Amino acid sequence: MMLAFAGKGGVGKTSVTSWMADWLARSGHNVWMIDADTALSLGQASGLAPELLPQPVSSRTDLVRERIHAEGFINLNPDVGDLPRELAVEVPLHEEPFPGVVPGWKRLLVMGGLSNAGGGCACDANALLKALLASMVMDSQDCVLVDLESGVEHLGRGTAMHVDGLVVVTEPSMRSFSTASEVGRMASELGLDRQVLVINRYMGGDPPELEHLPDRRFTIPVLGGLVQRQMTDGNVLNLPESVELDAIMERIVAALS
């Protein structure tokens, strides 16, 4: 299963990505976590200390020179099949696997800056990032979760068609729902019609009637354990509400399967 997570900044999409990755791994799946958000917070949300985070691919000038400028010319379709295992780091499970299940692993790959990659940007670093992201989404036999910046355009048309589903995360505010609606519209234009809407920090009430909001909807309430922890720790796993979150992740996967 290959899922992308999108939404307005600050709505909790990185938290949802981290919760989903941990649930999948504890359910027996191997999971690649791709941090394609320039905020670079997926590792911290998953409990990694700053010194254990992988170096962003975009900052690896050695790889850019090696893969993009190989043979003395610019290669916009470099061979990157070996890079995920070379560049990713292991991410530990923060809760026990489900009874009778052999847990999978989680590995984190940090992309770094990815500006307009879906729109044809030909700069060297973005060419490498585009190729790596496309390779992961299209060729991996494991679960792949991509934490995006707002919108899905930087996946590019050739990549988006290979994603199994889109999780659009919002919070209960008109600005956030408007962004979610725009994300839904762009995703549909890319042929990505399998979408769900996750309303984070939900406190009741109906969302606004916006045309492109995904029809399949899930809610995550305000989590007291997370609110308390966020004052001192960026890790969003192993919360007092973990059982409730596990059930929500399971329902989201079922809706996208």
C-alpha cells in the first residue's frame, strides 16, 4: 500500500503519517516513511532523536554530482534503486506489536527541499529527488507513506497515478477545509480519486459544503495526552489514546484498500 498525506501546514498530517506507519509496522508490514515536507519533522514525530535523523537527500551534493552529472551530461532520469536502503535510517516501534503478529520494520528517508518537482523543475537536486520519490512509490513492494507539503502537485502526474490513496488531513477551520478542498481537486485532476478526509482535533459539527472535500471522512478528537506531551517532546507515539488511534488507522486503511 502506498499512501500520500497532504493538507494545510499545522493540521497534524505528519502526526497522522507517524501513527499510520507505526500501526502498519505493528500489524506486520514493512514501511518506508518518506519525509517530503520541508519542515522535516516526521522523524521527530516518530521518536527519533535529532542526532539520529538521516541527512536530507537534497543536501547530498556528492550524490547529485554522481547521479545527475554522470557520463559528463545532465541525466534527469538517474538510477536511484540503491539509494533508499543506503540513505534511510531504522525507526523503532514505540509500542508492542499486535498479538500473534511478527512486526515489520520502519525506515525513514528524508527528501529535503522539493520545489515544483511536479511542474518540471530541472534543477539538479530536484531531478534527483523526483527520480527517488518516483522509484519508491512505483517500485517498492513494501508499504510507502509520503508526508507531503500542502498539495500534491510535486508528486508529478507519472508518480501520482501509482499511489494507492491520498489522506487529506484538516482541522476544524474554514482555512484548513479550503486547503483540503483544493488538495482534493488537484488530486482528482491527477487521477488520484481514492481519497479520505481526516478531521484532526475534531470537536463536533459538520464541515463546510466545499465541492472537492473527500466524501469518506474520519475524525480524530483533541488528544489530551498529545497536548500535554507536546510541551516537552515531539514524539507523537505511545500516547494514552493509542488504542483509539489504532482503530482509526485501521478504518482509514480499510477505506482506501
